[in-house]
Amino acid sequence: MMKRINKIFLSLALAATCLAGQLGTPGTALARDAQQMTERAAKDNKQYYCGDWGYRIRNNGTAFITGYEGPDDVVEIPSEIEGRTVTGFGKNIYLYLPDGTSHVTTLIIPETVTHFNSHRWMDSYGLEEIIVKEGNPAFRSEDGVLYDKQMKTLLWCPLGKRGTLEVPEGVEVIEKYAFMTFYVSEINLTEIRLPDSLREIGKEAFYHCSARFTEPVIPRHVEKIGEGAFSDCRKIEEIRLPEGIKTIGEHMFSDCSKLTDVYLPQGITAIEKCAFAYCNFESIDLPKDVQSIGEGAFFGCDRLKSIDLPEGITSIGEGAFSGCKKIKEIRLPEGIKTIGEEMFHDCLNLSNIYIPEGVDSIGKDAFSGCKKLETIRLPKAVGSIGGKAFSHCDRLNNIVIPAGTKSIGERAFSYCGSLENIRIPDSVEEIGIRAFFKDGKITIECSEKSYAKSYAVKNGIPYRIVNKAPGSKLGLTVNGQSVKDGQTLKVKTKKSYTLQAVRGGEKAQVKWKTSNAKVAAVKAGKVTVKKAGSATITATAPDGKKTRIKLRAAKAAVRVSKVQVSGSKGMKRGSRQVLGLIVAPATADNTKVSWKSSNAKIATVDKKGKVTAKKKGTVVITAAAKDKSGKKGKIKITVK
């Protein structure tokens, strides 16, 4: 077909053939009816057709083109259609015949068109060039590519453009979706050269782009990169991010199947959702400033063997390392509080993991499919274990459920064929269905009156009664603080105190008794001091072992005698820690403290004792008792 420019000339005959825009009322009513039609059409966003062109009406009465179905290879957008000025072209404008043939090779933009939708001609894979008429006030074309008038922003590159594209020096922005290919597997461009002047790359600008990039892929002055900017770029092998980048956005490099080498500069604080999903690098060095890793950030990186997580990280999203089949060892930083859903799902070679003490929950499917995981130590703070958390961990043979755990989810340990014994503490109040499904060798170790025993009986699982940990003594805590057997404590009348018997780090089942109920009554470990005097509270275990505490009640106030602060004395900039605190005695009337930093520029501390390191230096953190006793506890911390 010979190329020719398709011109649209409006006439009465043409107007009669159009499917919309027929005014039909003579005289002064014509303008009124036209106005009403404009308002109605703009409101309804109705599609109109005139000849080979499709269009819609804007609120201001002008038209924007939505498609062309004519036979020509070279077409010019009309400046006017049915008496309306054409001012733009809309979302997903189509340039093909009804049979789907994409034949338009050249598109000419007239002077009247001053805006367009960012999705443009994603399926117009035959379009090779765009020509902007010289008088257009908004756009300019160069080498067939569409730019803004000032040549500062590259707006769109036609999918059919061939060979090498060198983006001119002076261009500062690559607009979102500018090179995006959605419906086609390959584009005709073989190479893209980005200018040193570039500052910003928009959302999904190069999504699914099959062209090569001249090094560096990302110029040194780029400060902002949008979500998914290089997602599914199948020929990128190396990425060096410039110093100005602070965040690696969602899906930024996901599905870059040949990406094997990544350099991340210092200063990056966040790696967001699916940022490197399905990439093929074997290792990656994360900057020390990284504080968060988003959901699925490294999902499906099945060649990733090692990754060092900086101590400053406080948040790791669900499924962050799911499918990382070659990772063997990982150490979670101290700031992590939760192991989210599927965080290490199908990490087939994971055999060693360090979980810090601060972690309080294990999410659903967190370690499911970790077939080489043999032993795991759960922190004391873990209160719940999610459904399928350890399902299909074929080699798991040693796990200790902490004394504070309250729930074990559905199928949590299903298909753990090597797990023969599991000790379930008395604190567990809920165990989901089939928690030990297909674990033929499993025996539950528990106490006589525990929920775990009831669960074992109900589900036909062998169990063994264990009342105490071997070699452990019966101990006692008062308001959460350990006390010595027979210790005498000063208490205040009209106050209550919580006692708990412990054995082997777990809550022990005991009977409570008071020597003088008129002075101090006890029920289920709760002591109520009624009046001044002395009383001995005794806890007796089923095996006859006892522990006791002596209470001396007085009307006078019980003051704090000691404040002790503990924690790490060395911190990295940007890291956080919660300091340990002991206020003695536990029976003091007021055990609250106030926290203070000697230099807030170096490190700050909040009312809960959480320290945030700001810059290098040495700082003293002080906890002062609020009961006017004058007691203080201090710790000197050096920030590196």
C-alpha cells in the first residue's frame, strides 16, 4: 500500500454519516441543543465515530481522538471533527484495522493537539514515527520520538521505531510508560542511550522493554525512579544505582531475568514491594542505611545464595525471601519483631537461621517447604505460630516452643516427618486442626492438666506427661521479676501483686497458700495485702517441691532501691534498640522511670526506653525513678 496522508474534511454529507453529533434542530435551538449534547456527552464519556476516527467530547466542548480504523499507513490527526476542535488523544488510542492489523507507520500531530493520556498507543506496534507540526505549542518530535516543546521530557517512543535511539542531551525526564510494551513481546529498538542530563525516570517507563541499554543503564544524576521502571527488562545484566536514589520502588527491577550484578549506594533506606522479584543474582550487598524490606522484595530469586541484612532493618515484608531456593543461612537483625507470612516459604536449602529475641510472632507459611531446616530456636517472646508455619519441613527434628506461646496454627507442623517429640508449654491455649498432620512419629510432651494433653487425646496423638524440665528448680517471680526462695519483701497495704511459679523457663502448675490470710490473701498467684503485718506465701508443685516468699506489710511507702539499665553499648547510625530495665524492689509503690539522653543529637530515647542512634559520638542514657527516691540507672553508648 502506498503511503499517503489521510486528511479529514468535514462536510454536511460526512456529518450525516457520523454516528453521533447530529443536531437536527434549526435556528437558535441549534446552539442550545449542541451545548446540551456537549454537557451530556462529557458527563457520559460516550464514544463517537466519524468516518475512520473515534472520539470523545471533553468538558470544555472540544474533542479528543480515541482511535483510527482507516486503511492508510500515514495518517494525520484532524484538527477539527464535526465542528469541534481536536485538542488531544486519549487512553489506549488504537491505530489498526477492525481485523486487528497494526498498519499505521506514521502519525502526524496537528497544531491544535496539546494534551494526551499517558497510556497512549501501547498496542500500535507498527507505528515507527511521530511527526509534530511546527506550530504546535505543546509538543515537538525529533527522530520520530515525541517530546515536550522544550525538549526536557521524552513523552513517548513509538513501538515500531528501529535501530538505536540516542536520547538528546538536555532531556531531564523520561515520562511514565514512555517505552512500555504491553501487548508485544519484542520492540524494534535494539539499543537505548540515555543522556547524562537525565534526572527522573517515570513509572513503568521501560516496562517489558527488550532493547539493550548503553552503560551506564541509569545515568549518574538520576534522583527519582518510578515504580516498575525497569520491570521485565530482559537484557539488563548490570545495574549501578546513582548516589541520589534513596528508595528502590515497587517492582523496579522485577523479572529482570538476566540481572546478575547489582550495586546499591549508601543512603538507600527502603527496598519496596517486589523490587527484585525473579532476578538472577547470586548475592547482593545491602547498604547499612536500609531500614525496611518490602513484601516479596526478593521473591523467586532462586539463584540468591547469600544476603547480609543490616542491623538497622526494623521491617521485613511478607514473602520477602519466598522461593530463594539456594539461600543456606540468614541472620535477622535485632529490630525485627515479626516473621511475616511466607517470609522464607520454599527456601529449600535454608538450614540455619538466627531469630532475635524481640520477634513475637511467626506468620502463616513462614518456613513452609524449608526442607533442610533441622533445628530452630524460637525467642521467648513468640506468642503465636501461624498456620502451616513449618509445614513440609522434612528434616525438622528439634524445635522448642517458648513458654509464652499461646497459639499454634492449623497445620503448623504438618508433614514434618523427622519431628518425633515436641514439648508444648502450659501457656498454649489453642492448637489448630491437623497441626501435626501426617507426622507419624510425633509425641507431644506436656503437663497433666494442659490444653496440649486435651488436644493430643482428642486427635489420637501419643503424648507424654512431663511436669518439669530435667534438673530445673522451682522459682518465683513477683510482678515479672525473679526473687530468691525465702526472700523477704516489703509491701504496701491495700495493694495487689502478681506471683508466678516457673520451672525450666516455663510457667509451673502449683498450689498457693498463705500463712496469714488476714495480712495477705492469695488466689491463683494474685496476692492482696489487706493490712500491716507479715505473711509467707508458699507455692507447691505436684512433685512436692516448694518455693516461698515472705511479705512484710507496712503503712509506710515502699521506695525504689535500685534502677539498673542494660543493653548494647555499641550502635550503628540509624539503628535502634530497646534498653533493658530493672527497678527494685518489684513491690515498690511506684516503679515508673523517666528516660533522658545526655545528647539528643547523638542518640534519642523515648518514654519506653527505645534508643535511636543519630550520629557518631558517645552518649549517656539515664533512667530515673519517679517515686522521689532519687535512684538512677545509666548506660554509656557509643554510636559508630
